[in-house]
Amino acid sequence: MPELAKLMEDAGSVAVFTGAGVSTLCGIPDFRGPQGIYKHVDPDRIFGLDQFRRDPGYYYENARDFIYTFQDRQPGLVHTVCAELESTGLIRGVITQNIDMLHQRAGSRNVIELHGSPEMHTCLKCGRQTAFTVVAPIVKAGELPRCDACGEVVKPDITFFGEMLPDGALEGAFALAASVDLMLVLGSSLVVQPAASVPLVTLETGGRLAIVNLGATPLDSHATGCWDDLETEFLALARHFGLDPEK
């Protein structure tokens, strides 16, 4: 039996915490890696709330070929296996730092998006919301998406610098982390706070930690097991649990 599968079966209840490494397998670049988004754009300009208010065009111009192509990406192996194991009851939920909506598209039902989501865009003036499916074609055409009610440029419901996390997201993540026997950290370097504090809650409440990430994390020394190849480990999990990650 693969060691990771044994840890999960012995635990009985598992939560999953995912970062950008899960989605790079789907061709989505990360933010801080060697080829990450922040190598090409100023993070404070593209995701700064004050900057967005002054010049929303900078965000939309630089996010067009990144965020507004998410609908062209397909959930990967990790997304699919997590969704299938949630359907069996082994995984209780997914806590994600990602904003690409791929966990939901793979079939996961209990997903806590710590950094928000572009699924909806909100007008900062009147509060009217517009769906990603409406906004994306406008952005890809090189235009600014505007509120149907008042004409102001709408902002994605992604947590920008200077904004609070979505209401209840961190509290929900802490509650889930405290309720399980094993927290499985996937593709996260665990350096972005306060999200990186979530796996600590599982440890503090007597649970275990398993980490699969390319590169060391600050919590490696506290983990029961660490691996560095997501694809290899999840192919082994799929085989062990009799799952079809291609379906």
C-alpha cells in the first residue's frame, strides 16, 4: 500500500489544503515561482486595491491571458482524485489558496476559497454582481467589463492586497482543519499568511500533517510524511482507491 494512502486510511477523516502547485499541473502558472506571474507584472499593481480603483485597466490587461482563460483549462489529476475521495466521505473538504475554480469543476462540493474567486465580479460603487462567464469574453476582447446598473468597472471577487479575506473563509478553514485526523497539504509552500496557519490547527488539535510539495515548507519537520511529486503520489492514490482520474 502506498504510504500516503495508508496515512489517509488510518486517519479516517481528511481535509485537503491546496496551493498553486496543484494547478501548475494543468498549465496554470503560479505567482511566485521561477516562471510565475510576478516575474512579469508588479504584484502591487495587478492586485492592489488602491491601484485597481485608480486604474482597473492595468489589472484587466495583465490578467486577460491568465485569469480570463481559466475556463479553457481542465481540472487535473489532483482535483479529480480529491473530488472522488470527497464523494466517498474520506475527504471532508478542500481548503484552497487558488482562484481558478478547478476544484468545483472537478466535482468537489465543500470548497473553501481563502483568497476568493473570480466566479463573480462586483461593482465597487453599487454592489451589483456579474458572472465570470459574462465578464471573460469582454476582457478577452480587450474591453473593460462594466456594471449594467451604473457603468462603473467591476472588480473580481478575488482578495486583493488591502482587502479582508472572504467573510467566514478563514473561520471555516480553521473549523474544518480542527475536525479532521489528517491535513493533506498539496502544492503549497506554506509561506502566505494567514492561509499558511490553517494546517497548524490540525496539529494543535491532535491531528497529523502530510505534505506533497515540490520544495521545502516551514512545516516539513512537523509532518508525518513529506513527498515532492504530486503526479506520482496521486496516480498511486488513484490506483489504490480504484479511481478513474480520467473520467
